[in-house]
Amino acid sequence: MKLKRVVVTGMGALTPIGNNLSEYWDGLVNGKSGCAPITYFDTEKFKTKFACEVKNFVATDHFDRKEARKLDRFAQYALVSSDEAIKDSGFDLEAVDKFRVGVIWGAGIGGLETFQNEVLNFAQGDGTPRFNPFFIPKMIADIAPGNISIKHGFMGPNYTTVSACASSANAMIDALNYIRLGHCDIIITGGSEAAVTIAGMGGFNAMHALSTRNDDPQTASRPFDGTRDGFVLGEGGGALVLEEYEHAKARGAQIYAEVIGGGMSSDAYHMTAPHPEGIGVERVMLNCLRDAGVKPEEVDAINTHGTSTPLGDVAELKAIKKVFGDHAPNININSTKSMTGHLLGAAGAIEAIASILAMKHGEVPPTINHTTVDENIDSSLNLTLNKSQKRDVNIAMSNTFGFGGHNACVIFKKIDA
């Protein structure tokens, strides 16, 4: 069976450094930090008092007041970013066969704030279970794609992938395969997360996973830096419209890039730590290259998982050196988490968008906040430090890994106009 080609025809972004696609790209190439003191709750007794929140987002600018109350922030972010992607794609909502349009979304946690608030309200009451009737529908991770499909009438495959921080990368790989096997013409995919909450910050602090650089939060996310001390929690959403190539071409669609492959693997090592030698990471990139039919020396850029954790950054770069060998120093390697923080289940989506925009604009966004060399990191690698770099990117790879040892990798190719 000959696989169909799959292209990206629309994108949308709601991030800590920009509330739409254009603002997001502007923030990326200008090395903008999205990190600031938390505004959602009192952090006086928390170890970490900062995060990468979405700025200037008012739910009632996008939803009426009644609808907004029915949606957790992670679902609001999903609807807003997917609306932008659908509009950007320009496909006719009335003309498409809606049975062949699906929504496959990623969320690592889902409605954490809703769950937290409902349980706190119960605990502070008299023991009577006065729960909001929308508690469960607001909380469950699959409600994001459900709401997107309900809004637009899409009746193809509809579900959420949950693989911690790899969730939206897994969603993209599923979407790729549904289309190239001929089951769908269009799939809206991506991910959203809103874990900057009392429970989210408290839980990650208890794991010693977060940076505690409270004296200088703007520079706290510092992947590959010798003084990095943990990741910075982020929030937001990213959406991509994946479309069968001939379907897109027939309607004269703009095409950002071709999705040429996806790979998955498992570390099978530890609940939260990566394998120190990056064995699972090495395998996921090899699987992705094999699926795409691409040689290692053809890759121009890699948007790493690069979370700014002491163990994770080193393991990933070791794996890149093993996979790409002598070609590794020729690749522009970066971590956009240095600007956005770690969006957990939405990370794969917004970082795929960053990779595609790097191809479109011929410029690789920087890894900001780097001041100190880490002797455990190969100095020959081009980590795109502190300033964006102009280059022609024909093939770009995006890595995303999750707690539990879930590894996902997606690869994109510039397509001839």
C-alpha cells in the first residue's frame, strides 16, 4: 500500500511569549523570556514562585461568560489555538466531508485546576458533596478535542493522547498515520496544558523538578547551561492542521511543510529520570529517521526536548551525538523551552510549530540564558546560544519526552512551493 503524503496547512499558537502565531514567532526569534512571578495564586510558601503563564488572556474575549465557566483553562487554550489554525488553513468548513475530518489532541494532565478547586471546595465545606455538575466534563483530558469537534461538527476520529510531556507529539504522529493510511483528509492536532496551579506547582516542587531561581526568574529556564537547576512550568496551546497532500493541493491551500515521519520509543528505565546514556532517545530518533526515509546527514535543525534539567539535557545531547556522528556539529540544535518554559503535554505541538516556522523563515530561534559552559556537554555542538541564527532549513526534527520514559520524535521537510 502506497502511503499518502501529509502536509501542514494551518497553525495556531497561544503561548507564554505570544498569544497568536505571529506573536509567538516574534517572541522566539527575539529571544523573549516568558517567565515571570506567578499571578494566579499566592506563592509565599512555595519553593518556586514563578512560571511561564499566558499573558493578557481573558476568556470572555473568546467565549461568552456562560461558556467560559464550563471550560477549564486547558480546554480554553485548545479551542483558541485550534480556531486560529483552522482559520489559517482556510479550508471551507461547509464543503469538507466532516466524516473525514478528525481531532487528535494531546494533554498530559488536563483539567488540573478544575480538579483542584472542586476538591478544595469540598474539603473546606461541611462534608456535603456539592460538586459542580461540570466538574467531570471540565476535568477530563479528552474534553479538549471533544469541544473542538462539537464546535465545528468534525465527525472523524476524536480522542486525546496522554503520554505526559510527549502527549501532543504522539497526537501528531497518530494524525500523520490516520491520514497517510487514507482514513482521513484533515486532522486538527496539537496539545494544550494549564498546570500552573497550586497542585501543579506544589507537586513538581515536591519532586525537585522545578528551578528555584526566584531571584532571577526571567533567566531560570537555561537548557544546556552549567548552572541549570530544573525546568520552568509553562502553559498554553498549539494547534496544527494536517492534511492529505492532494486534498490540500486541489483546494490551492498554503502549505507550510510536509510531515515526513514520526518515531516512538520507551526508556524502560525510571518513572521520571531519563536513561543517563540516552538509549531510548537515541532509538526514537533512529525510528523517526527510518520512518521518514531520511539520512542523518540530511537533518539541518533539531528542536530538542531540552528542559533545563541537569540529567535530561546531557542524556539527549549524548544521544544526538551517537545518532548523527560527525554531522552533529553541522546541525542547529536549540531549546525553545528556554523562552516558553515547559508546556508539558502541549510542548510537542508548540515546538513542532517553532521548527516549521524556522523552515519558513530561514532562521533558527535561540537557546537563551546560556552563561556557563557545562563540561559534560560536547563543545563542538551548535546549541544556537543566546541569539537566533539564519540558515536554510530543509529538514527539521522535533524531540519530546515524557515522565514514564515516553519518547516521541517528529520530522518535517520544506516543500517546494
